[in-house]
Amino acid sequence: MRATNSSVAVEYAEWVDRVRATFEAVQYTCSHRLADPGLAEQVGVQVIAGLVSRPTVFRYFGLPYSGRIARLAETRIAEADSGRLATVCGWAELRERLDGVPEEHREVLVAACIRGEDLPTLAAGLSCDEQEANARREATLAFMHELAGPGLPPATDPDERG
């Protein structure tokens, strides 16, 4: 059964709210550890950008989700403590970028990354064959990685970025 545009809009808005709440929690926690609101925001943005750059993590709750956050945050906190934290975009820019995600990517993001639909279910929901659904999923994952780019620290190893 194909999701309606309104249900995708609601689920996407709920997801953006989850992203915002995660940012605020990371920023708050880091502000106590780093005693510098600017550094805390940078850590929070970089954590969120790391999550958004690999959005399949959003199908999880609990330890898989929290573990990813902790791994990203601890790395950035260590960089901040040593004076090596990269300066990236602010939360307002990253949030604006999330608000600007086109509908065709929102639909795939909700189905594949938030609901965790497999390829046959995704194809049925998108009213296309599995090959096209896979291409659309890959395009959305690439789009989200690009979207998160301004919030990601530079790295020589791509695995370190997100």
C-alpha cells in the first residue's frame, strides 16, 4: 500500500523533530563536558551530520542508536579537548538543509531509513520495480550524505566522517 503524501509529511516532520531533540541532547551534554557553548554546538552538529550522512541508523532506537551517537560524540569531544575540533556549519544551516529535502527523497527516506522497509516493500510503496526502488534508495542515501557534508569534519578516512 502506497503511503500518502500527508503520512510521509507527518513521518518526516516527526523524524526532523527526533533529529532536533538528539542535537539538543548532545549539545546540552557537551556544554557541561566542554564548558564552551560554541564547542558544544559544533560537536552536536557534527554528531547529527554523522547520523544524517548514514540515515539508516534512524530505523533503530535504544543501544544501536545511542551507541552511534556516543561513538561520534566521544571522538568530537576528544578533538575539542585537544584543540583539534574542525569548524563546520551551525545547527541553523543544517536544520535548514533538512527542511529543504525534496519530496521524492523524503518518501524514500521515510520508507527505507525510518521504517526500515526491505526492497520489495519499498518497491511496492513507490509503485515501481525493485531495480528502480534500489536506484531511488541509493540516490536518497547519496543525497543525504551530500546534505550532511557542511556539518561533517574533514577526514582522510571516509569512515571517520560519518
